Amino acid sequence: MGLPLVDGIFPALIIAGAMTTAAGDPSIAGILQTGLLIFGGSATVAVILAEMDGTRREQLTSILLLGVLLIPVAVAEAAVAETIETLLNFEVFHRFAGLVILAVAAKTASSKVGEYLPSPSIIIGLGLVASFEPAGFELIVTPDPMRLLSAGAAAGTGVGFAGAVALFAPRLRGNVDIDLFRFGSSVALGMLALEVLGLMPTQAPVALGVLGVTALFAFDPGSDGADLDEFVDDASAESATPNANANGAVADGGDDADPADYDALVDDANETDDDSEPGYGYPGEEESRAPWL
């Protein structure tokens, strides 16, 4: 969750005005999109569901402690971003801000594609060089409070999202198709990039809509262990049926069923069910552990 503050994605979005309106007021849609997709997203969901140990209370405590550090740093970067903005050609840097989100979306969708793309920090660095205009430098001593509020709200949204995932983790774990959610999140990031680049023909928060539909489709309650339950129910029904051949010849020349064989079948089904748990890696990746973990 702190990676956007380190690799420069979050400051780039601040400078690009992704969380404020044209009048400089906080944008609710922009704040939600930045918080859910940049600070949250599929990486946060995968880490919480697959890697976080401890009780629910311990997980929530860890996330809140992270938020105590994350939100002030986000506000501080927003304050510094105003001074950095005076050194840049906004129109040029604006394009690089959209490109870095597209790169993150591509890396989220496919690890193979991500291998051929530069890191977000490199893209932002190139954007700083291409848009550098030192003639307009001005030290901003009193930053815009609305911009600071938007930055803190976006970071807080990401922390709240992570806390909600941890709170409902017992219900979500095994019932969320993380691959589908990850791919849908990459599409939502792509929509956010088009919005930052000014290529969307509407002012509606399309990225939020895509993320909402993705979350709806990725949640599949009752899918975990459904096949095993059906198998056990069928086997139990068969075992409860009187054996018509108990006192006579067995059909097709077979042997009487051994109860131990049934137990072995149930054990095999358990092992098969464990092997079919939804993975947390990229598509086509041999290892089940995703690089973001």
C-alpha cells in the first residue's frame, strides 16, 4: 500500500489533478478511484487473503498502524508536489502520469507483459526530465488545503478498503476469484489512465463502475468445497441404500464394497479440493505465489 508513495505514482496523480476538480475542490470520484485502485486494488486483496497471519483483530491493528504512517506521508507529498509542479510543464507531465497508470495496469494484468515494460519510477523520471522548466520555479510555503485534504482522503480510503477486506477475510477467503478480480482491476486502472489523459468522452467515474462490476463477478459464495460436498452427499446416499446384492451374487462379477475404500475416496477428494484452491499468481505463472507478495 505504501508503494505508490515510493515509486512516484501518487505524487504524479496529485500533480495531474486526479483528485481535484477543475475548480480546485476535492473530487469524490477521484479520491475513491485513487484510494481503491492505487492504494488498494487486487494486490492489497491478495496480500490480506493469502499472506496476513494472526486474528482478525491483529490484522486490523496492523492495517490501522500502517494508516497512521501512510496518511501523513501522503499529505506531505501533496504539499511538496505543489512546489514540484512549478518546475514542470503540466501538459507534458500530464501525459506521463497517464502512461505510468497504463504501465501499472499492464503489469497487473500479465507478468509476461510487465517484464518488457519499464518500472513506474522510470516512467515518472522520464516525465520529470521531459517536462522540466526551471524558469517557473516557486517555493510554495502555504499549499492548497483542498489538495492536502484530497490526498489524505485518498490514502484513508485505501486504508479503509484494506480494513474492510481484513474484517471480512474469513468470508472472502476461498470465495473470491482473485485472478478475475486482478484482471478487472487492471481494466479499471486502464480506465483511470484514460481519464487522466483526458481521453474519456464522459465525466462519469467509469473506473469505479468497472471495479464495482469486477468485485461483483469475482465474488462466488459457496464455491469453496462445493464439489467435495456434492461427492460426499452422493456417497452418503449410496451407502444409506440397502445393498440388494448383500446376500447374493454381485452384479458384473464385482466384489463387495469395502468401507475402507469409501474413506480412501473421501481422502482423495479432500486432497483434490486442496489442490484446486484459487491461486494468487499471475496467469501463466508456474509458481502460485504472485510477485507482489
